[in-house]
Amino acid sequence: MSVEESKDQDFNNQLVNHDKIVVKYYANWCGTCKLFSPKYKRLSNDERYANITFLDVNAEENPIARRLGGVDNLPFFAVFKDGNLVEGVATSKEEKLVEMLDSIL
């Protein structure tokens, strides 16, 4: 599965239409966010996570989605299950993201 770009206009629809979602919040100026992108893309293609929707959200341009995720730093990852925020954390550690993904399987 690929990573989809999401904006405020469609974020709520994503939450309603997908049972399990992980969101990477980023900013264009965030070097760590850019460095993590290949890992995030690789995880989105991992068959263990085939039933999870992977979204990218520009935190600076989408304040509604940012607020729903509880973003306080970048890069920030949030997992949603059945439209509800399960966990959100600012991290650049792949192991932490894998732990979050495993929690909503």
C-alpha cells in the first residue's frame, strides 16, 4: 500500500472510511521528517500492515488534522482506530512506530 497525502478537507473522511490509520505529520523544513520518509514508505508496503492506511499530513498547512492528532513536535506519528486517536508521539525511531502499528493490528 502506498502513503497518501491528506489535508484538512478530507481528513475526517479518512477517519470515517478506514478502520486503522497511521499519520505522519511533517513540515517541509523538517530534515528529520524527510529522513524518515523512506522508512515510512517501506512500512506502508509491509504486508503485516496491509490493513492499515498510511497518511502524510503537512502539520503547518492542516491545523484541523494537526489538532486531532495532538501534534506537539515533528516528526509526529498518530495512530487512529475506528476514528479515535489511540496514541500519538513525536519520534524519529522506527521501532517506536512499529510498536504503535502493532498495537492497532
